[in-house]
Amino acid sequence: MAIPITVLDCDLLLYGRGHRTLDRFKLDDVTDEYLMSMYGFPRQFIYYLVELLGASLSRPTQRSRAISPETQILAALGFYTSGSFQTRMGDAIGISQASMSRCVANVTEALVERATQFIRFPADEASMQALKDEFYGLAGMPGVIGVVDCIHVAIKAPNAEDLSYVNRKGLHSLNCLMVCDIRGALMTVETNWPGSLQDYAVLQQSSLNSHFEAGMHKDSWLLGDSSFFLRTWLMTPLHIPETPAEYRYNMAHSATHSVIEKTFRTLCSRFRCLDGSKGALQYSPEKSSHIILACCVLHNISLEHGMDVWSSPMTGPMEQPPEEEYEHMESLDLEADRIRQELMLTHFS
């Protein structure tokens, strides 16, 4: 005999059919201080997101169609910036934790769909030259168009058998490759790599590598730390500097590379779902990857809207697996070594 199953809607149980509590929360009814403390962003920024994402969040096929785009965005921002589905946050906007989860999924996908609109390298020569000029003005390192590094974000174990996401500290994580400019704006973000891959392996398999290997940016390079191979388009520090020029090169390299380290701290400080303070992301690797990318999109949008990337309190990201030195990498690419030697001779002697 078949047993009938009833699917319960949490919001229906809480508020009753046709109840309008889902739309009662209005931005105009609360202070800017409240919005910043609960959701991490000011009123005008949230209004912009409603305009940007509203059409995607109002799709009639979505299960959460009864929840306004404004409420969905607040729910997602609350999760991104706090790292947990707090009951008080759902209560504040009149939805259940189950609906909070659906809202986060909807907003995440809407932001991911727009990632290429906000995360990209400049397309014109004038903008590329501006990047070089800005980086040169920081520490005297010429030809730099971006700084590259990887950051691990903790996720729940996909399953007991899959060890590909276990990093060198024994934690399950995604190893995320990012490139930023001098302001901390992200120009490349790849969030899908399993934590067992070391940084150089992530870069080697990345679309970023293919882009630069194809010679898209002549007479320009990225800066990376000693966890990457020296390449014609990727300048790394010398493992053991000996001459004054080599010491000056390493000092300029370190000062310039610190921009992305600062950017990582800001990302994890603003988006606490990434820093591991509330535990690992409780999603599959694919969904976790999308959440990280969505936070990166929001990071860049906030910069476009004049929010200072360094204004958030610096609390430090999730503890990263220890870096290893790859001294043998320096001699693997003779042409890259020649370019670095010429760079030191011309600019640091």
C-alpha cells in the first residue's frame, strides 16, 4: 500500500498561506548602522545589487519566488559576511533557515553568472599601461600587470574515499588561484581546484596559464612567490640573493607581492564564510566554489562603488598550508632566468 508523503514548506508553517511577512522587511525602515552590522554593506550598495540581480531572482520557476529579491539578497549577504545561517538573521527579515539556504543558493548563482562582467583583465593598452605605472610607483618593479597567489578555503569532506581535497595540513579545502591589481581588485579568480594540488600545479593547469602562454601580454608579467615556477611572464623571488641588485629586486618583489596578501586578508575579513572561523563551508566542492566566486564578485563590485578594500578590520584568513621553497624552479626556464637577470641589471643595479 502506497504511503502518501506531504512536503512541508517551512515558511508556510511559520507564517501561513498568503502571509506577507516575507516582504515586510524594508531597507528604509532600518538605519545604515544596522545594515552594516547585520549584512556588511551600506544601503546604496544593497539597492544596486537589487537592481543588478532582481531579474534573475524573480524567475517564476524558482521555488523561492514568493521571497522578494531584496530579501533574498539580504539573506545571502548575511551568510557571506557572518558565515552561518543564524536564526536571528532569518527572523530579522522574516524567513526560515531553510529559505535562507535557498536564498543563498539563488543569489550565489546570480552573482556567478555575472562573474566575467566584474572579474577581468583590462582589454585596452592604455589600461594595461596604467597597471604597469601603478605597480612601478609602489616599489619600482617594472612591467607588472598583476600579482598572483593561491588561498585555501576550508570545505566539508566530500566523502571518505576522496582524498583529492585534503591539503598538506590534513584539512579539506579548495585551493583558489587569484590575480589582483594594486587596488586589490581581482582580475582572475579560479576557485575550483582541490586542496591537494600545490600552488604551482594549480597555475600549470589553469586558464590563466593558457592565457599567458599564448603570448597575450608581451613585455609584461605577473609576480608570484616562491611556490610558483619562474616563467617568462611570471617573476618570482630569488631563493638566495647574493648581490646588492638581487637583494633590491627581492625587496621590491616582496613589497609588490604584499598587495595580494592584503587582499586575501580583506576578503576573509569581510566574508567570514571564507575564513573558517565558523567552520568549513558545508557544501559540495562545486557549490563551495561558487560561493567563493560570488564573494569575489561582491568584492570587486564594492571597489567599483568606492568602498575601500582595506577598510575592513584585518583578522587574518584561514591558516594556510605551509609554503615550500622550490629552489630548482629557478633554473628550469633559461629564457625566464635571462629575463629576470636583465630586469635586475637594468632596474636594480
